[in-house]
Amino acid sequence: MIEKLIYIIGISLLFLILGIFLNREAKRKKNSKNSVYALIIILFSLNALIIGGAHTCLHNPSWTDDSRQLFVYIALLVFVLDLMIVGLQLFRNARQCKSRLALVISIIWFCGAIMTLILGYRWVSKMNDSWTRENEKQVINSCDGEKFDCYCKLEIIKKKYNKPSEYYAIMENSELNKQKIKELEASFIVTCSLCDTAKKAASIQKVEGMPDDF
């Protein structure tokens, strides 16, 4: 992880320095095209530094629900900041050129960046509300029955409870929800061969050894 992190930081800083030098030269020669290129290089290097560093640190040794959500938060914030920086640059160029159309476009662009931040935050905040692989794995690991029975149990729980928090709340408050727990346990007593998940799991099982009548 450290080697990968050093590599990301080195490449990002290299492009960042190149972008800064290009931006200085563009301002000295008053070259608007090179100024735009410099801005793109600087944003690219900063994005690679932040997003690449966050991915390397959070993906260690593997993703969890919280680390995945935090990474998406960081990526969303970086993306919105890019939009805002571009919007400010458009606004600045519009004022210099005294173009009303460009000024209106820059304001709409900036408002769109704010709306992206709001809608993106609402979406990311609800990422872990539904059933995730980590929640499913916890249910499977806590199951004492056969593997196929555990798959069936998971499917029943997911159909009965849309959010894992609802299931965990009932299991924790055993004294207050004995009846609900009994109903849930009764629903586990099913023919596992009828469970679609069990059929899929059974179809991929590998047969070890040679058949007796070979």
C-alpha cells in the first residue's frame, strides 16, 4: 500500500508542478488556451492525488460498507469542487469578455454544481440503508444450519425486512419482540430445495472424487 501511495503522490505532484508552470507562462504571454490546459492539468493532478490516495488508504485490506461510503463522499466532493472551479473560471472569463450569455451560463453551471452536491449527498447517505454484501455475510456467518438453509434464511430476512437495521433491532430487543422473533424463526422452517438462492448455490457446487459406478 505504501509503495502505491508514494507512486500516486509522486505522479500527481509532477503533473501539478507542470500545470503551475504552464499557468504562469500562459499568464505572462496572455495565452488563454494554455491557461485552460493548465487548469485541466492542475485539476487532474489534484483529483488523482485525493481520489487515488483515498482509494489506496480505504481499500486496505478490503472494502467495508463504511469505507466504501466514505470513498464515495470524497469522490463526490472532489467532483463538485471541480465543477465549481470551472464555473468560477467561466464567470471570470465572462466578466472579462463582457458577455451576458457567458455570464448566465456560468451562473447556471455553478447552481448545477450545488444541486449535484445536494442530490449526491442524499444518495450517498442512503447507500448502506439497504442490504449490502457485508450485511448479508453477517447473517450467513451467524447461521448455524446447513449452507443452503442459511441462504434461504437470508432470502426470507431480506424479503421480510427492507433494511438490515430493522432486522437487527428486532433481534437485539428479544424481550420486547418475542412474538416477532418466533414468527421469523417459524418462517425459516421451509423446504430449502424450493429456495431460488439454494438452487443457484447447488448448481455451482463442485463434485470431488470419482463416481462409484465409473
